[in-house]
Amino acid sequence: MTTPLVFIGLPEVGYIVGIAVILFGCKAVSQNPFISKKQKLLWMLTIVVLNWVGLLWYYYIYYIRNKEEE
């Protein structure tokens, strides 16, 4: 008996990478001893906002633009 191969699509990989960037980025910033708490908060906010913009752009490219081309 063989096990079935499970393939993951490119859009799903993009979401996984986006979430990983938020998690690891915020963790790295929070562990940096050389910046103040205010700077840490600003860096974390920047990571989340830029990642949100990136995910929206990614969603547009793979879902909305492809739907318009059909």
C-alpha cells in the first residue's frame, strides 16, 4: 500500500510564509537587548503592517487578477 502524495499550492505556501515572517520577526525583535521597548513596539508594528500589505498584494495576484483573466 502506498501513501498518497499531498501537494500544497503556491498561494497556501505564501500564507504560511507570511505567518512565519510575523512570528519569527516579532520574536527576533522582542529578544533584541539593544533597543528600547518603544522601538520594539514600532518594529513589530512595522513587521505586521508590511506583512499585511504583502499578503493583500499576494491575494490580489493569485486570486483576483487570475479571476479577471478568465
